[in-house]
Amino acid sequence: MNIQAIQEEIVDEFSMFDDWMQRYEYIIELGKTLPLIEEKYKTEDNIIKGCQSKVWVHAEEQNGTIVFTADSDAILTKGIIAVLIRAFSNQTPEAILEANTDFIDEIGLKEHLSPTRANGLVSMIKQIKMYALAFNAKS
């Protein structure tokens, strides 16, 4: 499935909830499904700068696509990175670089986060795009 189709699926899922408390609960549930990063990758190099919580993201290339794993010490942040990984993992570097992130605004995520969490969200997206840029340069 391509990035846009996954993003549309995520928007559809979030539209099923009436209020933001339900959406927060859903984000926390998504965090429990996160492909967890191996302990050896929980290093300073893999920490997302600009996040209020600790968030580690690791990327590796597998058959021309980038596979992301992550973890966080906060349950809400773990859910947020899970949403991003679902949208961008197992995609080509080119597809990740070309993808827009409008779906985040469509589900209303940024506007319902504290300013520091919203900054962290932007930092997570930047890091995912930086990994894609690095892997794209290698190919």
C-alpha cells in the first residue's frame, strides 16, 4: 500500500471518533502496536531532538525500502510515532521524500497537542525525512 492510501486509512480511522479523548485513547492504543526499536539502537544518535519526551527512531534499508522502529518513554508520544511509522515504514526513500504530511492536520493532531508535543511531532517528521534523504543519497 502506498503512503497516501495509508494516510487516508488513518484519517478514516480517526474520523470514527466523536471527541478528542477517544482519539487520544486510540493514539495510546496504537502506541502498543509500535514495532519496537532494539535496545542497542536506543542511543543518543537515534533520539529525536526537540521532543519533550525521549523518542528513539531507527531506520534500516530492506530491499529498497526503509523500515522504521521506534520507542518512547511516554505513552502518548509512543502512539504519535506509531502513526508516523505506519505511514512511512516499508516505503522507498523517494516516496517518503515526496509524501506530504497533510493527514496530520486532517486528523487534527497538531492542534490538539501541547506546543512542546507539536514541536516534537514536527521533529519526528523531519527525522523520518532525513533518514529517507540519507538512504536516497546512498542509492
